[in-house]
Amino acid sequence: MPWVYLVVAGVLEVVWAFYMKQSEGFTKPGAAAITLIAMFASFGLLSLAMRSLPLGTAYTVWTGIGAVGAFAVGVLVLGEQATPMRIAAAGLIVGGLVLMKMSSPS
């Protein structure tokens, strides 16, 4: 179950990052509210996952999901550039996440 919490926390990190961008510096109340709710839920689920997962594993996977997810949303939804270097960087992050999962005792 901690891995489920962790993955959902990572997805919520992508949600709050996207809506933070949409809030335009917290000037749009709806997007700002979604940002704060998703942020709170993400941190809460991360803390549940950390009850049994090592700190380094949990935090690395959480930030990695957020980083790669935000990159994907930026490219697919916001029209940001998907240059070969950015795609390679995201691939390296995913590789690191796989290794972190494989090395975790839980």
C-alpha cells in the first residue's frame, strides 16, 4: 500500500504544479484552491508512504514522478518544447526511479 500512496502523491504533485501555473501567481482563486488542496493531499499521502518506505526512496520517487509528470503535462497540454535533450533528461529520471524502486526493501 505505501507504493500506491506514493504514486498517487506523485500524481497529485503534477496536479498542483499544473494548477499553480494556471493560477498565475495565485491571482485566480479556483486554480489557487486546487493547487492548495492537491498540495495538501500530496504531502499527506507522501507522509503515509514514508511510514514504511525509506526517506531517500520515497522522496526521490515522489519528486521524480512530479518532475517527469510536469514535463509531460508541459509538453502535451501547455505546448512546451520537447527537445531531444529534455526528453533524454526525463528518461534518465525515469531510469533513476526504476532503480530506486528495485533497490527498495518494501
